[in-house]
Amino acid sequence: MESDMDVKQLNENLAVTGQVRPEDIEAVKAAGFRSLVCNRPDGEEADQPEWSEVAAAAEDAGLETRFIPIASADDIAASKDEFATALEEMPGPVLAFCRTGNRSGMVYQASQG
């Protein structure tokens, strides 16, 4: 990818990364991703773009989007089924993101159990 995102491939259909910004969307699309899942709640950090801004850029680029915010370990358990459903329904490959990619990876692992 042309941006500074650190993308980790979890399987053939899913990769995770840290914060995606609207200006990263062209690189996301160029890397072949067809869908984007945000696991980061709005307002965690002052310089973080709102999900609505990222989603608008992604949708303008033809990507499907979902917002499944995870703020805590409790949210991982509560969101695992929604995340699994998103992966089943969305065209792949899918890129999921949060602040560092860790929560996205954790909710994916939980969704597999």
C-alpha cells in the first residue's frame, strides 16, 4: 500500500490495520480491498477522523462499509457475532481497523470460536 498503514493479513479474506483516514482510501482500494470495517469508536483521540468521514470516502470509492465499534473487552464478546456476519455478507477482501489493529484482530479471533 502507498500509505503508512501497517496491514496484517489474518486470512485470505481479512486483514487488519490501525486507523484509516479518508486520504488512505485510494490506497486501500488500490490494494484490492472491497470492504472496510471500523472497530474504533468515534472520539477516542482528538486527531482521529470521525467514522462518517472515513465511510463517506470509502463509499465514494465503491467500498462497502460497516461500523462495529469496540471500546473494551466486553465489546469484543458482544460484537463477535455482528463481526462474523459482516465478514459473511460483505464482499472480500475486507480490511478491518481500529487504533492499532489489535481490537480488530481480537474480535475476529472471538468470532471464530
